[in-house]
Amino acid sequence: MESQKDVSKTESVNGLSNALNKNSEDIEFATESLAIIRNDILNLNSIKEGSVDLIVTSPPYNLDIKYGEYSDELPYEGYLEFTKKWLKKCYTLSKESGRLCLNIPLDKNKGGPQSMYADITEIAKSVGWRYHSTIIWNEGNISRRTAWGSWLSARAPYVIAPVEVIIVLYKGEWRKRETGLSSITPKEFIEWTKGVWTFNGESKIKIGHPAPFPVELPKRCIKLFSYVGDIVLDPFLGSGTTLIACSNENRIGIGVDIDKNYCKLAIERLKKIGVLQSKLEA
Ligand SMILES: C[S@@+](CC[C@H](N)C(=O)[O-])C[C@H]1O[C@@H](n2cnc3c(N)ncnc32)[C@H](O)[C@@H]1O
């Protein structure tokens, strides 16, 4: 176990500097293995193209959630255009062996029913991502129900699945050419490759962000789909959950959020778990 930590530490120092462009003004926080960047993912220049091993993220869902800087109620077509742009940007930031774990709802009912999962999968493929599989996240403690439509009548009943999905995509080839150290246990591997994950969502009040996911989600993606010391990016970092998982699992983590207050929140959460701020070596 000790040697595993040593490997990731040495690789971290080089890895993070290799992935970030020097003198980037938008880096809010950096240690030798974690960085938080405040920027619009669409305008981002501080991460080098072709440098990221794994992206784990949950973008805004366009459900009129009250975020700070970002308006979460675009017309559906506009939302899909935004989705296409950021998926393309992430594609350029990924290595050839790069992967993307994309957490979104299955369907959306607010403002009229939409097949979000189907639409976003098609868009991802149209910008170059290849489809690998879909994990169903059976979120134990949520109810997506807002109305019955027509109670006990076939007139217009609503059907809504209380689940989200994690679409697993990749850039070049699914089978990695490079070897590396995996940190997943046999029990985790058997459980998590089943493709239906059951664990609770995270409390907005406890975290202080309107839509956090639980650490369990990026933790599973990171352990299943990346090697120790790999570079993991979350382009919609929010409260910093993905970087907490990176820190726990010895991965190099880069998070981007457009909102200054969420960047601050993410920094506070990292400090609480003992991650210290330091100047990144140029
Ligand atoms: C669903 S939340 C992510 C929550 C995160 N997974 C967590 O656990 O806290 C989406 C985040 O994307 C951010 N955001 C929205 N538009 C953005 C953009 N264009 N570039 C970067 N961040 C953006 C919002 O400020 C919000 O914090």
C-alpha cells in the first residue's frame, strides 16, 4: 500500500504541471496534485489539449436550479447546443486513451418531457466520443415525482423513473495501451461492473451547493476507469466532490467552475479533509 502512494506522489508533481499551461491566471487553488480553475469551460485555455485521462462530471441539468453565475433554464435546443460545445471542448482536452463518465438524468419532465439521455448520447457521438456503456444510478433517497398527471386514469398519466445515468464514453480505443496501477478491490470490481449502482444522493443543505453528487459517484468511476496517478478532470466542479475523490484515491484532479463562490466552497471542503494550498511549480 505504501509503495502505491509513493508512485502516485512522484507522478503527481509532474502530471499536474504537464496538464496545466504555465502562468494561467484563472487557477484559484493548487497543490502538487489538485487544481481548481475558475472559468467558463467553453473559454478555458489553462488545461493542455490531449492531457486528461478521465473526465467525471455532472453538468447543469437545465431544470431551473438556482446556481450563482449560471442560468439553468435555457430553451431545450439552446441547452443541447451548450452541451455540444462543452462535450467538444472536453474531447480536445482528453488523451487518445481518455474516457468520460457523464452523470445526467434519464428523462426530464420540467418544461415538457425530453429524452435527455438519448439526446445527449447522440450529441456526444456526433463530436467524436465513442459509446461504451451506461450505468444506472438508483438514487435511493430521491423522488422525482412532482405530479401524477391523471390519477388512476389513462387520460394523461406521468411515468418517471427515480434514477439517473452515468454514460461511459471514450475517445480512441477502449482497451488502454499503457499499463498502470489499479486500486480497485475484487469485491468492488464485481459489484460495480454490474451496472446498477444503488447509493443515496447528497444533501444540498449539508454541502451548501444546489446540486452536489455524493463522493461515492466519482470514487467508483475513478477506481473503475483510471489508474493511480492519472489526470482526472471535472469541468463542472461545483462543491469540489470529484477532487475529494481524487485526493482520497491518489489521482491528479483538476476542477473547473464558472462560479467564484463554488470554487471557494470546493477549496474549503478540500481544506477540511487536510488538503493544503501551495504554489504550483512553474
Ligand atoms: C450540477 S453542478 C455540479 C455539482 C458537483 N458535481 C458537486 O458535486 O458539487 C453544475 C456546476 O456547473 C457550473 N457551471 C455551469 N456552467 C458552467 C460553465 N460554462 N463552465 C464551468 N462551470 C459551469 C455551475 O456553477 C455548477 O456549480
